[in-house]
Amino acid sequence: MTDRLGRIWAIALNTFREAVRIRVLYGILFLVVAANVFAIVLGEMSIHEEARVARDVGLAGISLFGALTAIFLGVVLLYSEVQRRTVHAIVAKPIERWEFVLGKYLGMATTLTVLVGLFAAAMVVLLLYQGVGVSGAVVKAVVLAWGEVMVVAAIALFFSAFSTPFLSGIFSLGLFVIGRITPDIQAALGSKEASAGSKTLLRVVLEIVPDLHLYAVSGRTLDGQHVSVNGDFVSWGYVATAGGYGLLWIGGLLALAIVIFQRRDFA
Amino acid sequence: MTAPPGEAVIDVADLAKTYRTPFTRRRVEALRGVTFQVRRGEIFGFLGPNGAGKTTTIRILMGLISATAGTAKILGNPVPSRQARARLGFLPEQPYFYDYLTVGELLDLAGRLFGLDAATRKRRADELIAKVGLDRARTQALKKFSKGMMQRAGLAQALINDPDLVVFDEPMSGLDPIGRKEVRDLILELRDAGKTVFFSSHILSDVESVSDRVAIVIRGQIQAVGSPRELAGQTLLGVDVTLRLDDPHGAAADEIAARGDRVRRGDRELSLTVAADVDVDELLAFARERGARVVVVAPRHDTLEDLFVKSALASDGGTAAGAAVTEGP
Ligand SMILES: Nc1ncnc2c1ncn2[C@@H]1O[C@H](COP(=O)(O)OP(=O)(O)OP(=O)(O)O)[C@@H](O)[C@H]1O
Ligand SMILES: [Mg+2]
């Protein structure tokens, strides 16, 4: 058991080391910090709204750039192991393929966690600079955004177990966008105009797409209540439930990725 | 894993592999019923022209790809098997490793996958880096390694667990003459340490000079298995004679040269090959009478190369490379 964890950890550590050397990540980090600074400038123009703008922009930066980075790492890191044949020397070692896939995911998750942490730190620094402090709502919102990033990484890894980075990227982005608008799809189903055929299609889509909107609740209406990180926000119970839901998705996607990866020929 | 000497460490029976390209539905029969055994403690050379199926066989043994038919066992375990891989060292063909690691970090990763503790990993890594001659490249990222350096790093990572069996796919490729010699010495050293070595190559002299036994694979089928001597046969093809003469281009030299073929003339030397049935004593006496001194007399046998080329050409009228390709399902 400890051996097994040691192997998974070795792959995860190696993946992390590899990922932090990808220069694009530093570009993304720069963009997020720049967006936060821009939010301050914007906030100063709108009197009394400084804090609101800073929080909204900061959070949007975390979840958008976090998700994009997750997709990027997810579609590239596993695929390139096969493409560049680095996987050959690895899978000929006494490691199971599922341990390898799990290690890859954990390495990516670690990288993304560090990145989300840095994004959040940038946001907090700027909030403190404005003298507004960090509310519990902000902490919850960041945790939710982080959970979403973890799910998106699993989505991207799943696609990259059998397809090229380009296609995996498109699929993952598609799922991310649809996952964010499932309530709107639900609403469309209720309307009278839609045809029976398109309704069936939409129902199928709703079944197979993770409800990522659960992680981006600020500014939406939840159970008839307006929820905002600037006002009334969700409870920790909600955060935990969303986390559990995400874990189920991550587990399912990784299991599928493993089943596919297990059967692949590395030629 | 202490099998008695002579026991099969690699056991391959009727192995077949057909690659199918999606969409075009082309089928490549890379292996068509390959059977051979590698015994414990021997150096086994896996010889064949480009595209013969060497890498395909090795990838099946390593669990990288699955066989279409047949069975393969490593150290008594059917492949793919995690237990078998624990006692195994593998150098892939044209190895490639993580760009940003140093060779030390690569070896550390490999050691972790074998479950070695930190002290052992460090000690073995230091030994192996010195052994493969990468001491001066220790701080360099693998990305900046030359082809031959990558090959050396690949050899080092294959030996991190002090394996019982090593499988090298083209270990000499990309190496300079000194490097090739070092790899030959390494292979011999591993055998002397009681390990079994299985390696592939399409370069005859590399295989011939170190292998205890050889299998020749051509177009996905084994053409011959045996020691290089057995395979080459003991028939005397002729005798090579080298003589020292004051003037290898003079009339006396011409007289001697007329009695053989493959004549080569140096500054002060004349070499020729005479047929197997020629009376060599009489030839040497004839040469001495004309002022020649005998330098070398050596028998010429059929070489592995002759066999290799013969069987390669026999398997299809022209080039030996490639596998059987068929269109359609
Ligand atoms: N992934 C693949 N898809 C289709 N055909 C393949 C694939 N890999 C190998 N082949 C074919 O299988 C045959 C055997 O290839 P293999 O790589 O095993 O040869 P080899 O003996 O290692 O050659 P070399 O000395 O050039 O390394 C070749 O005809 C090759 O084209
Ligand atoms: Mg090959």
C-alpha cells in the first residue's frame, strides 16, 4: 500500500515539476493579476463600488482562467507522455496503468491548486489594499471555484485518454460552457416553442453534463433567493454538497479514463 | 526469482501482432508466429532488418502493446505482469525522457517507481551516472542532451533496480564507436554479474561479438536461433593469407597474387584469399621462394552476415525490410 502511494506520488510529483516549467502558466498568472489591478482602477471610477468590482473580477478571473488552465494541462500532459514516448520507460516499470493515470491527475490537481491559491492571494492583497477585508463569502466562493477547476481538469484528462489535445480541448471547453448554463437549458425545456426532438436532445445533454453552474453561484438565483458574494451567499453546507458532487464526477471521469488508458497500445 | 541456470527467462510462443490503422483499414502483420526462449544468464541477440518486428516483440514483452495471438512470459509470469517488471530493466528504442529533469532526477523517479528508499536511489544513481559517463552532464536538463547522451541516460535508468533481466531495444544506436564498445562491455559485465541480457539490433557485428545466442527475425518470423557459430556454420570457405614483400607491386607479387583472389596490396604487404581446397603449405613455400615472409594465415568461415543477408533475401525477392501489409478488413 505504501509502495503504491509512493509510485502514485512519484508520478504526481514529476507531473507537477513538469507543469511548473510550462511558461504559459506564468503568462496566465500575469493576466489574472493584471485583471485584478484593472478591477481596482475600474472600482475607483465607480464610487462606493470598489469592493464589489474587485471581488467580482477577482472571482471571475479565478474560475475562468482556472478552468482554462485546467483544460490546457489536462489535454496536454497525458497526451504528450504517449506522443513523446516518455510513457514507454514508465509503464515498463512495476507500476499499474491506473496508478499512472491517478498520479497524472494528482500532479495536475496540485499544480492547479497552487495556481488558484496564487490567483486568490492576488485578489486578497488587492482587497486588503482597498481596505475592505476578506469576507466569509469570498472564501466560500474561492473554494467553490477551486472545486470547479478540479472537475474541469478531470474532464480534460478523460478526453485526452483517447483523443488529441485539439479535440480534447474543444470537447472540454464545450462541456465547461454547457455545464455552466444547464439552468438555462432547463428553462428552454419548459418553453412551449421547442420541438419534441430538440427537447429529447437537451434532456440527454443535461444527463451527461456536470452541473458546473453549482460552482459559480454569485449573481444567480438559488431556490428563489438572490445569491451574491457581495451580499447573501451560500452556506458551508452548500459548499460541502457541491464538493461531494464534484468528487463523484472526478471519480467517475478518472475511472473511465483509466479503463480507456488500460486498453491502449503504446506503439 | 532464482530460477536455475538454463531456465527460460523469456518464453515467447506463437506470438502474433497485427496492427490495424483506423479508417484506412490497412493491416500490418508485424509478427507472424514468433517462438523463442531466452535462457537464464545468457546474452541473447535479437537480430533483424528494419521493420522486421523486433520492437514490436519487445513492446509486447514490456506490456506496452497487447499481442493479437500467442503467449509471452517473463521470469515465469505471463505478460503484462507487475511482478515480472519489478525484476526487469528496459531501454526503449530511441528513448525519450522528461525535458526538464536532470539525469539524476530521472533516475530518482525510476527508483521511486521500483520502491527503492532514498539512500539506495541516491547511491545507485551516482554509480550509474558515472558508469554511463554522464558525470559532466549532471546539471544539464535532459532536453539539452544529444542523442547518444539520451541513450546513456536510458541505459542508466534501466539499471536502477539492479535487474535480473535487461531488455535493450537497439542499445548501440546513436552511439559513437567508443560508446558502442562501452555498451558491448556493459552487456558482457551484466552477464558476468549473473544477469540475463536480451537486446535487439540490426547491426551484425554488434550482435555477433557479444551474443551467446542469436535469433534472426525477418518479416515477423524467426528464421534461425542458435549461437553465432552454429548459425554461421563451420564450413571453411577459404583461407586469408597476408605476406610481407619488399615490392608488393612487382613481378614476384603478381605471380603469388595469381594463385588467389580478393587481392589487396599495401606498402609492404600483399593479402589474398585462396580457395578452401588449395594446398596452403605449398602456396606458402612458393611465396617464400619469391622473398615473401608470412604474416598471417587465417581460415575464412561463413559469417553471420552471410546468413543474415541470405535469409533476408530469401524471404522476399528484394528488400528485406518491412512487414506483410494487406488492404481491407
Ligand atoms: N503503430 C504501428 N502501426 C502500424 N504498423 C506498425 C506500427 N508499429 C510498427 N508497425 C509496423 O510493424 C512492422 C514491424 O515494426 P517494428 O518496429 O517492430 O520493427 P523493428 O524490427 O523494430 O525495426 P527497426 O530495426 O527499424 O527498429 C513494420 O512494418 C512497421 O511498419
Ligand atoms: Mg525497432
